[in-house]
Amino acid sequence: MKVNKAQLIQHIVEGDTDGFGQYSPYARSLMPLLSVVDFKATLRDVAEVLPEGDFEFDLPYLRLILSRLGCTTEQLKTRIEDVPAHQLPCLFVSNSGDVYVLYQKEKDKYVFLNCITGVTSVDALSSVGMAYFVNHVGAEEEKIKTNRDWVWVVLKRFYPIFKYLFGLTLILNLTVLCVPFFIMIVYDSVIGNSDLESLWALAAGVILVLVTDLGLRLIRSRIMALPAGRLDYLLATETLKQVLSLPTIMTERASLTAQLSKFRLYESIREFFTGPTALLVLELPFVPLFITVLAVLGGSIALVPLVVMLIFLITGIYAIPKMKRMIAESAEHRAKHEQLTMELLGGVFEIKIMADEAGWMRRIQKSAKLAAFSNYNVSRAHSLLNNYTQSILFIASVAVVWIGGTKAMEGQISIGALIACMAILWRVVTPMQMMLLTYFSFDQTLKGIHGINEIMALKPERNSSKSSMMKREYRGDVKLERVSFRYGPHLDPVLIGVSFHVKENEFLVIAGGNGSGKSTVLKLLCGMYLPQIGNILIDDTDIRQFNTTELRHKISYVPQYPRLFTGDIRFNLKLRDIIASDEVVLNALKIAGIEEQILALPNGLDTQIGGYVGGSVPSGIQRNLCIARSMVGSYPIVILDEPSAGLDRMGADNVVNLLNSLKGKCTIIVTSHAPEIIELADKVVEMERGLVKNVTTAVDYLGTDRKAGVLLK
């Protein structure tokens, strides 16, 4: 029976996880397994890792979900009565189709859940099948993830497949030798004796060998596609997952072009396994085999491929460094052109306003010219190298004919052996040529592996196994003690010795001019950055001790420039809590003051917004939607960065009403210049150039003459 994510989330929302059992016994086993392993998964954690779309909740999907939750499932074929007690709990799937969750063993009896009936029993069991031992890997997983040889560790998983491919390639190379020997026998024995019967027999044998060869090659290509596809998925998802887990300061200020270049690294690895380079790596070890056969058949003819190898080696020593420089220059010009193009596309409106289309086109044309010229130089050099190596191969063929012809006339070898040597020669020198021509692809693959290893070796923002704070209750007491922060080692400090205290359920406004450090303070409170000097305490606990993801689940934060994502309104609002019901979503819209406006839309909560369809709702409502998103759920700390900026009077009034309704119910920290918001505050922190200039009341702050630019509203 097929199920989709929405159905499972509905069971989670209703607290009916037992309802999973109607879809499959494996679905029924999920929550019991998580409840007995050493892992505290919340219902939200489970909802977030469920596969998208419709799927059969079978054993592979169960193992996928457990893997996404950081659990391993080691399998062992055994009799159920032989499952070691110390390895419980486990999932047991019998050969007859029964599915059990084995909790513990008491003498000869098990405490178990029958996942088909949903009944928990204590009884003796007798069956043969597969046991799956579930363990939460925690810190060990993080250790592997931050391994500097991460790609190589992943590749080791496919060692059995690579070994099988190597053996299959050996068989293929042995079958290839059948054709030269067939040619030699035909010329030396069959033609001379006019033995037509033998010719037909040999031809039938060779056809059989060739068909076998074709079949084996098809099998090899299908087998190679397995690690290629799996690696493509792992590299694409795990590198992105790692980037998302990195501290914000490492990614926030990088340009979009620079970030995209990081994700292109895995493309070279994917192309290695899906292109001819991987086949070349499999074929190269067998070149000595063909040289040996060549020496047996033609004697000194075997020196020809060795000389070709030497020529290619000298050519590579001379040509490769120059080609590398040209490729690096081409990549640099191409990256600059892409960055300029993205800058143009992002600023089309401003360019048109300034009537500077012609100026920008001159810049684009100049950049495109440099990129095209450098790419032309690379293509020309590669073509020259290809033609040069092809000429060497033709010269090698002539040399074999000359040496072999001389030997044949002297009676040292037969005509059949000479023709067989010609066939084998191309099997030897072609991989040598390909090795030289694909060196740059191979080098790019190594660079890609090195680049990905560097990304995966970076220390993540948090250790997912450290969840000691997961179940704690938050009061909302916030204290900054002499906090200093700078965005880079060579940049000026943004904050210098900032100290203030916000008590539980207190309303604080941070005021100050542009560049005073207000927004940075809010990001520090959310754990987006960590202070380099000083401490931030939440409920008297240093923020460094918190699981940052769980902390952000407890803090409602609306940045100064919030973003909506491609999808409908319901999807965007439930990003804060994927298991939130429509009732909770509508309540958040009501709190933000836009419930009626959203429900009045033709498609209501199903209205598409974000991305290229963001214009389907007015910009003011879009900002209020972001505020509503922050209200999905209940949070002890609410943080808003310039919440009324860019809103009309009605929108600003909605924000004031929202803050007024929250006042006294949670801790509120807001940056704002608006008097109507400041007058709600219990206290005001005034900042200037990264320093706390004053901590005062709203009445005193608003009643004091302010300098121009600090409060002109």
C-alpha cells in the first residue's frame, strides 16, 4: 500500500503513530525502534526525514529513514533464537515474511512486537531470517564526516564492486586476445590448406566469443552505473548537507558564484565514473599483458609500444604544465564572466534606470572575449596534442609493419603473426594515448576529490550527538556579558564589549544608526555566530553549550530582509514546524493581522509564492507572511529585526498590534527606529559603532533630543 509524506505527518500531528501500521509492518516498526535505541528523536525530526511523494513503506525505505536520522542498520542472517541478547533491540524479518521488533530476551523467550498484528508479546520464537541491528552512530558519524579523506572513505564502500569490475575486465581482455589468434590461425593454417570447414568452425567460435564480449561489456557498464549513480547522489547531497551544517560566518559572505563553484567540484568526479576515464583506469593494468603477448608473437616488435610509451611520457612532461596553466587561466576568465553575468541579471532594473545598457554590454563583451579566447587556446592546444599523438600511433603502425615484414621475409615470424601483432598493437598504444589525453580530466577529478575532502573536513556548527539540552524548558532570560565580535581576522570589530540583560518576558528595543551592530547582536542571540570574546547566556547557560538547531527551534526570529521560498503559502509557513496543523497556520496569520487577506486569495493557503512567482501577493503581505511564519508555534524568545521597515501604515499597525499582544507572554527583542514600537519597550539599548552607548527606558529615550539619522520618524 502506497503512502505519502502528508499522510504520515497527519498521523504524527494527531499523535497516532500506531496508525503507521496500516501502511506496512515496516512503517509500524519505525517509532518502536527509535524509542528503544539510544537516540532521542522528536516527532518533528521524524517528519523532516520522511521521503517526498508516494512510496511503498518497505524495508529499504525504513532503512533510508533510519539512516537520515543518524542510525545504522547492520544485517545478519541467523535463526531468531540465536540472536545475541546483548545486541538487542533489533528488527527481525523472517523468510516467511513475519516482521518483529525484538526488545529483549528473557531466558528462551523474547519480548517482541509483531509488526503485522501490532501486538506486543512475551513468547518463544523459532524462525530463520535476517536480523537488522539498529544503532545511533552519533559522534562516530561526525568523526567520519569530518575525515580529511572523506571521498576515499566513501569509495571504500564500493570496493567489492570495483574488485568485481576488475575481474570482469580481466576476462574481457582475455576474450579480446581471441581475435588476433583467430587471424593468425586463418592466415597461417586455414588459407594455406584451403580448409573451409575449419574456417567456418573458427568463425563460429570467434562469433561466440564476440557475442560473449558484448554481453560482458554491457554487464560491466550496468555495474559501473551503480557506484556512479550512488556517488552522484552522495556527493550532491552530503556536500550540501555539510555546507548547511557549517557556521554561518563561513558561508554568508561568500559570493553566489564562489558557492556554486564549490558544488561543481563533484561534477568532475561524476564525469570520471560515467565517462571513458574510469574504463581507462580499468584497462591500463592489462597493457603489460598485451605487450607480453606481442613479445611472444613478434619478438622485438614489442619494443615499438615501449618506445611509444617513452615518447608519450616525454610529451607529457613538456606539455602538461603548459596545458595546466592554460586551463587555469581559462577557468579564471570563465568564472569572472559568470560572476559579471550574474551581477548583470541581478541588477537589470538599476542598469535600465541609469540607462547604462551600452556600458554594461561593453563590459560583458570584453569579459566574454577573454573567456572565449582563453577557451580557444585550450581547445587548440588539446587538438594539437590529439593530432600529435595520433601521428605517433600511425608511425608506430608503420614501424611494426617494417620490423614485422623484415622478420617475415627472414622467416622469423609468419604473415599471420604479423597481422596479429598489428591488431594487438592498437590495443596497447590506444590506452597510452588516452592516458595522455585524459590526464587533465583525471587531474581535475583529483582536484575535485581534494576540494570535497576540504569541505567535509571543516568542523560543523554543532555535534548532532550532543543533545543534552533537547528537552529543557526555556524561560527566556537573556544576558550579554562584554561580547565582542568581528567578521574576519583582518576586519574591524563590529561589536566591542556589549553588555545588557533582558529578563524573562521583558520587551527590549535595540536602537542605533546604520552599522552600529544591531543586526549582528540578533544573529549572535540566535546562535548564527559565536562571540569571539565574552559570553551570551540564555537562562544562565552559555549559548556555546546549546544544540544550536534545538535552540533555533525555541527562538522565533525574523531577519531584516526575510525570504520566501518557491512553494505555496502553507509550505512557507510550515517551514518553522513541518508538523503544524492548518489551524496553527491560520492562527499565525491571524496574529500577524493578514488572515483575511490570505483567505481572500483565490487559492488561499495554496497560493504559490516565492521564487519567480513572488509577485502573486503584494510585497507588504510577503513581509507579513514572514512575520506570520515566525509565529507558527510557541516560542519563549521572539526576535525581530526592523519588523516595520518597508510596510505601509496598516502593515506597521499590524506589527505594533502583534508586539503588543505578545508583550508579557515571552521575551521580545526588537531592533527598530519606529517610535510606536519603541514606546512598547520596557527598556531601550542604544548602540553606536559597536558599543552600547546607553541603556534606558522608552520614555527617557523618546523624550531626549536625538542626533539626525538616529531617530527621525
